Amino acid sequence: MTSASGRGRLVALGDSITVGVGDSVGPDAVHGPGWAAHLATVLGMTEFTNLATNGARSRDVAEAQLAAALALRPRLATVLVGGNDVLRSDFDARLTLMDLRRSVQELRRAGADVVLVRLPVIGLFELAPRPVRRVMRRRVAAVGAAVDELASASGTDQVPGRVVVVDAAHAIAPAGAKAWHIDRVHPSPAGHRRLALAVAAALATLDPAYAVVPDGADAARRVAARLPAAPAPPDLRQRVTWLVRAGLPWCVRRGRDFLPGLLRAVAHDLRAERALTHGSMVTSLADSGLDPRRRIGRG
């Protein structure tokens, strides 16, 4: 937990993206690395607590991080999770929705506004063969559908806390090729800062009380000036070093769990395509729990 100047407490829940993997900071980053830490700086929050953990899934947020967050009585909470869920062989979008619903509802009932961040497509798998890309895109889209469903429901209930949704891919797109870390899974320093700015802008739209500078032609520039400085991108030697020391070992560890489930999902896709009819394809996807067009429900 860190302190700055006076707007209440921000609590961040989620996985390695919110931990700050892919980001780098200097001594001017009073809250540490990661987009949520930068958001706290931009908003001038009095206190910031980052409860996110590497490898966290939606159930970890709902079962562990949530209780800690509620005890802190935040004014604002951020939730970005689902990336580790889609990388597991037992992925079920319906369970992810149930976990997210519990986390968001309990935070809102405690009076916190909640920022939900929609997952970007995982860039690492965009380099994979088409059947793999298709499975991963559909999984990410299913998590996005769960986020959107929760946001839609928040506009029709009487719970005090409000919900705002930010699309991570759209938020960091202005950073271009520099938006992503070497691993193509996490945002780069530029990507983390872009995401923080996009969330700050969405909150100011939700409630002018979150605005940190008056409207004007240079408002965006003045908000960006509140961010800690970003380091230079890594050079070729640094990228190769990271790949050997961290990237390849991570792929081996994760592949032991992920690959069997991925292969089953790809095989499921291919069998569905052979069914030839559009109806069969849609039914097959809906039965898998992965179809984002299907309204995801409890149980």
C-alpha cells in the first residue's frame, strides 16, 4: 500500500497484467509498476493496494482477493482477470462469469465503483496455426461476453456501486508495435500507461468527480503528464536474454497443463466444421461453453 494525495482508496484485483508484468518504472512511480498503479497516480488516489497475483484465475479473485479488498473498503476497484483461465485445459466461461459476478456484485454492494477490463486477444497465440488462433480468440471473446453481461446488468439494479468497462486492446492500440511486452501476452511499459489513461478517461465520463484536469484542448496531454516516465524499449540482446531465461521455461511449464485441453478444443472445432450445417456449428460451440454469442448463465 502507498499513499499520495486525497481521493480515497483504489484496490486492484487480478492477475499478472495488474501485478505489472511487462512494465518497468523508476523512482517517480510512487505506487510501483502496472497499469492500475499508474491509474492511482493519475487519479491522485490517497491510497493504493494491489492485490493481484501472478497466475491468478477468476476463482482466485473471487475466493481470496475479494475478501481482502472488501476489508479495505475501497472507493474504486479494478478487476482484470481471465487470461489464465483461457490458458487452462479446464476453461469454462460460465464458471468465469460466476466468479466475476460474485466479485463485482460484492464490491458494488460495499459502495465501490468497479472498473472491468475486457481481455485483449493473446498475441502469442496469434502466431500459432489457424485452428489454435480460432480456439484462443473464442475463449477470450467468451470472457469478454461475460464482462459485457455484468456491465449491462449493472444498469438495471439498485446496487450503489457503478461499473465501467474498458477494452484493453482498444486502449493500448495507440502505442502501436510498442504496446506489447516481448512475451506478446502482457502490455509493455507503453501499453500499461495507455491502459491507465483509457481507464482514467472512462471514469471521468462515468462521473466528473473522477476528472483530474478541466476539459480543454490539452486535457489529454495534461493527464498523461501525470504518468511516471516510461523506459526505452528493450534492445535485441535484452529480448533474446528474456526469451532464453524466462519465455521458453514459461512455455514448457504452462504447456504441460494447457496443451492437452487445447488439442481437445481444436479437435472439437474440426469435428464441428465437418458437420457442415450452420446450426450444427452454433450448437457445438454453445455446448462447449465457449461461444460468445450465447448468453452465459449461472449453472
